Amino acid sequence: MNYRVPQPVPQVILDDVRGAQKMLSGVSRVTAMEGSRYLSSLTGSPVHFKCENLQRTGSFKLRGAYVRIAGLRPEQRAAGVVAASAGNHAQGVALASSLLGVRSTVFMPVGAPLPKVAATQDYGAEVRMHGQVVDETLAAAQEYADRTGAVFIHPFDHRDIIAGQGTVGLEILEQCPEVRTILVGIGGGGLAAGVAVAVKALRPDVRVIGVQAAGAAAYPPSLKVGHPVSIEHPNTMADGIRVGRPGDVPFKIIGELLDDVRTVSEDALSSALLLCLERAKLVVEPAGCSPVAALLSEPELYGDGPVVAVLSGGNIDPLLLQRILRHGMAAAGRYLSLRLRVTDRPGALAGLLGELSVVDANVLDVSHVRTDPRLGLTEVEVELHLETKGPKHCAEVARALHGAGYKVMS
């Protein structure tokens, strides 16, 4: 019988990260560190954003991709590289390859956001659309690598990738030496593993906490049993961390070095995105907002000293941004949808809108239905979408409508 011999998991050490930092000098940006007064007041500790959303290509992914491709042998470079990604890794591989003079092919799922496809092409990659989900796209990229000899560039499960991402941790310690806690989003685990390697080697007293979307949280059950396990159908708006199985290499590091892994809800993610946009004037994608969502969800956990939240990326499709902002406004109590029934007579709708004007609710949309069989002979149903000032204002609107005799259905 043939037995598969388990392969040792490669280690990543501080010297690897320092070597990556030298390699990236003049290639990646030392991204800004910005303070957040609102989150600082909420937690009782200074909160800073490490703005990888302002990195070249719009995310941290360039760091690891460049280090990985730069480390290839001449004959490997000549064969070209291939990757599979719905966005950030695709752009990182495309730009890194162009900078190093290496031919790149990137497989992206059918239906990937057009801005991400266009950006990947603009950075110099040949883009091939394949599959409806990333797993199918990944299989196509692997088959292409096997057939052509191109080197497959994994998004997180390689020591060079992790070393490159770890340079974020070195920069945090240089920019905020008094840091006590670092929050970083986790998908496959490359960024969190790299940050943990760098930070724990130099400052073992600093807490490094990973954050996953609750609908795609493969790390908690994996850490519980001591090895990577897959979750079926990971589901979250945060596509950058929607990964069903931890990588073998980052999993070992995270299991040894991370202090904790927290999960956040979709409401928290959308509220965090809205906060970054409104308060910090930063466009951040949902995956990049996950550390902010953790701060909003459990601020009491982070009051023991300065906190750095890594905003890992800012590549978001404008149409998705529009939907998430509406969801975020609803989660923050600033967007109210309701249905109610009124008498079908001239001026009834005007009277209803007048009541809303009195309580200063801004009407965004009105739907007026007369033909539903559930309605009485003299009734019409009105669906309203309102912009409000928060939960208290929502309650005030509801009380005003009840007081005026309207029957609110939802």
C-alpha cells in the first residue's frame, strides 16, 4: 500500500521577515498610521489604524506576492507565474510580476467585480475568467500550473508570502512602539501569521488578536481540534477573508503565537465600514474593517493600552459599497424601513408624509400599493424607507406614527 508521508510545515522566523523588509524597500509603501478619536473614547485606550488600504494595489497582498516571486529561481521566472483570486491577491501578483519582469496569468471567478478585473489587467496580468466560486477558479489555476510549468503563487500558504506580510508587523512596532494590542483580520491566515512572527519575536508582551467573520470562521474550530478543518459554504460580505480552510503554514504559527481569535457579525462589519468612511474618511473593504468591527462589538476588551487595527484593504466594488452602506446605516439605527396601511382617499399620503416631516425623518423612497388581495376595500399599503438619526430617533418616528393613528405593519 502507498502511504502519504506528512510533509513538515515550514517555519517562518524574524530573520525571514527582516529579509522581506529589505527586499520590499522602494517597492511597497510604509503605510500611514492614523488615530481614531471615536474608537479611543469608546475603548478608553488610544486606537490607531494601520492603513494598508492605502498600500499599492489597495491592500497588503503586494508585500507577500513580491517576496514570493522575487525568490523564484531564474528558470522558474522564465516559466511565469499563475494565481487564483477574486481581487486583492490577483492585483498583488499582477503588479509584483510586472515589477520583476515575470509573465503572470490570473484566474478569476466569473462575476468578479469589474473594477478588480480591470485593475488586475492594468497591472499587467493576463486574466482568465473561470468558475462560479473561488474553489473552481483555484482548481483551474492549479491545472494550468501543472500543464504549463508556471509557478503557482498561493495567496497565504507559503513561508515567503507570510514573511512578506509580516513586514506590516515590523512597521507597526516602529510607528507605534507603545502598542499593547494588534487586531488583524484572518482569512487563510497569512497576514495574521506574519504579523505574529514579527511582533512576538520583538515584543512578546503585545497581544496579537485575529478577527474572523462569523459566517466564515474556520479558525476557532480548527484551533479547538489542533489541525485545520474545513467549513462548508463560508458566507460573509467580507470576501477578502471568506476562506473555508486555514492554510497549513499559517495555522501552525497562529496556533503557537496568536493570543485569541474573535468573530464578528455582518452587522458589525457594515457598521465598521460606515465608521471608517464617515469618521476616518477612509474607504475600507469589509475584510479590512474586521478589526474595527471587533472594537465596536467588544470595546471593553481593549482598554489596557494603545490598540492598532490593521485595515488590510480598500478594494471594494462601488455597487457592493452602496449596499453595505445601506446595511450599515440600518445596523446603526440610521435607516428605517416600515410598512403601514392608510385609507385610500385623496391627501392620505400627503398627511402621512407630513407626520414624518414633523419628526424630521428624511424620506428616501415610497412605494404605494393598491392591488394586494390582503388589503381592505378602502385600504392602501405604503412602504417607506427613511433616513433617521439613530435608534432613539427610530423609536420617536414609530411613536409619532402610532400616536397619529397609523397601523405600522413592520
